[in-house]
Amino acid sequence: MVDTMPPSQYWPGGTTPPDLSAALPGGTTPPDPPAALPGGTTPPDPPAQAVIQTRALTKVYPGNVTALDGLTVGVAPGVTGLIGANGAGKSTLIKILLGLLPPTKGQATVLGRDCQTSGETIRTLLGYMPEHDCLPPDVTATEFVTHLGRMSGLPPTVAKERAAESLRHVGLHEERYRLIGTYSTGMKQRVKLAQALAGDPRLLLLDEPTNGLDPAGRTAMLELIGRIGAEFGISIMVASHLLGEIERICDHLVAIDAGRLLRADSITSFTAVSEVLAVEVEEGLAQLQQELKARGLTATVAQRALLVPLGGDDTYDVVRDAVADLALPLCRLEQRRHQVEELFRGDEGAAHV
């Protein structure tokens, strides 16, 4: 096995590929990603064109089961979270974007190409990590990733070199000659990510990449995805129902429910401060709620805190005086931020669509 990078003529625009291994713990800072796109053109700075665009996209399965219902959304370059409950239409959208599933109505484009007419071309530009465990147990990770590299059009030697680099990047370099059937769930997820990277994609579509992982494994996977987007400039769309985790690594979020768009916005807009004051005390929560009511403030209980509508700076004074008069140990008094979960729970004070 030769662990050097492939010749530059096999990379888009003839540029020198980045050293993927540099992103591993203890590695050095990787070089800038290639500046040229296929054909030698230079991308705009910053990129103005959406990497994914849908218009009135609808998919109805036999039996009148609607998976997508008039979905219109644009996905900007960067790391985007596609969030929604199981059955919301995330996997259906990904299959349409890959050109594997025709829509019933509407249009979808990826990197400026129509998904219905240019599906094969699109798939040469994308890396796809499926949700389900679909790995062959009786081959090694190197053999599997090399094979998929060959299927993407890489010459044999280059495919082997790309497989070695991709597996090194996801932390499986030392285990790359083991049979996949002997891998843990976390290692299998990393193999799926490695094969998605092997073809030097311009866009990654990751379907539930933390599926089946324990909390430590989910954290490691999300950090790895974040590094890919930040250090190598690859746009990524991550489909997940784990809202609290996915927002940690995303620049943008697209929230869908029952195939309809709830909201598409930057992560900072999703988690902007609200006009609600969060008050947390170690004890006496119900007592404080009654005292605030007596002073003209309506407070609602949310887990271990009281949520008080913020009418002005005097609200802070009223809450402070109530806590002091009751001699309660105050833990937290701050303006509450919106949470992504509010879109699906319909909480009071939730972010507006």
C-alpha cells in the first residue's frame, strides 16, 4: 500500500489535493483547498450560488403517502443541518438530490444541475453516507473504500491512495486491513464516511451519521464532520433528528415537518435571544412563581427554571427583589435563547417561521 497522495492530474482542475491526514489529532494545519473547480473555473468568493435548490418539490408514494409537500428551499455553501423527526421526508429528499428517485412534481438542482436529467453527473460530484448499515462484512475497509473509489471513476492506484487517505482522516488508518464485520458500530459509521470522501466530492450528503452511536461516539462523529467542513471547504448537508447535537456544527439549519418547510435560516437566527427571562433557583421554584404573580409577573415553569415575559429593564428589578425578599439561592437570571426544538414543540416564545 502506497500512502501518498494521487497525482494532481486526477484532481479537479489539475490542482494539488489537500493532505487529509493533517486533520487528525496531532496533525498539522492542512493546506488551503483547491481553488479551481472542474473545467478550470474559479468559484466566486464568497460563493453566491446555492449548492442545493428545490422549488415546489413534491413526492407522493403509492397509496397516496406524501413524503415531500411543495418544498421550496435553498441551501448555501457550508455545513447545513437538515432536521426533522423520523418520517419528516429527509431521506426522500436526499434520494431525489442524488437522482435516484424522481419527484412527483417540482424541481431540485444540485450544484446547478437538474437532479432528474443530470443524476449521473451529480453523483460524480457528491459523497453520500447512507443511514442504514449496508457494509459488506467479509471485506476489509481498504478493499471496500478502494472499490467505491474505482466506481467513482478513479484509476486503480489513485483509488487505493485515496482510500488510505480517507481512512486515515476518519481515524481508521491502523484498522484499515481488518474485516468490516469485526468493526464496532462507530467504526462502521466512519467507514461509510470514508467512502463518501474517497471520490474528492464538492458536496457531502450525510443521512443520520450518528445513527446507533453512544454519546461519546456521536460527539466524535460530529467533531469529525465539523472539521471536514471547516478545514477542507467541502459543503455538507447533515440529515438528523438529534436537534440539540446537530446545531453545534452547522452554519445553517433547514427544518422540515411532514414534508413541509418549517424554517430555513442561519444557526444564529435560530438561537437568537428571546423576549423571555429565565430564572433558576436551587429551591423554592413554586414559591417564587407565586411571589412574582403577586407582583404582576406571569411566570411559567420550564424544567428547572421560571420563564418570565421581559417587559423592560424593570422586570429584572422585580425578579431580583422577589428572590431577595424570599431569601432564595439564585442560580441563573438571563435572557433566554430560542431553541431549535421549539419549532417542533410549539412552545410559547418559540422562534417564528
